[in-house]
Amino acid sequence: MGLLSGLLLLPLAPVRGVRWLTDQVAEAAEKEYYDPAPLMARLAALHRALDEGEIDQAEFEREEEPILHRIQRLQTADEGWHTRHAGGRR
């Protein structure tokens, strides 16, 4: 970028900064939303509770089912995300 174009585009710097910040926040939120680790931890806690007799089999199954569905949706969404972003970021 030349000196003249840099000076002419200087008033747009705050807009570019806000755009960059928004992109960073959106990317971090997407990574957190699609992270299966909290679901896996909850699933492990359920197994532990079942093994220790804190919950019965019916309660375990009732709580396990939505977690497994969520993990499956995340895996499907992750495959779609990788397909959409295979060409790299701009």
C-alpha cells in the first residue's frame, strides 16, 4: 500500500479493526460451540454416576440420549465445515 492510499484509507481503519475483531469473536465462538469436550466430560460423569449407583439405568439412558445426539450433530457439522472450508480462508 502506498503512502497516498494509506493516508486516504486511514479514516476506514476503525471499520477494518471492528471487522477484524468481529471475525475473531465469531471464530472463537464457533470453535467453542463445536467443541465436543464438554459433552464427552458429561458423558463420562454419567457413566461414573451409573457405576457408583448414584443414578439408575433409566435415568442414565434418559440423560445419555440427548448428549449422544448432540455429539453426532457436531460430528456431522464438523464434516460439513471442513468440506466448506477445504479451500482455505480468505
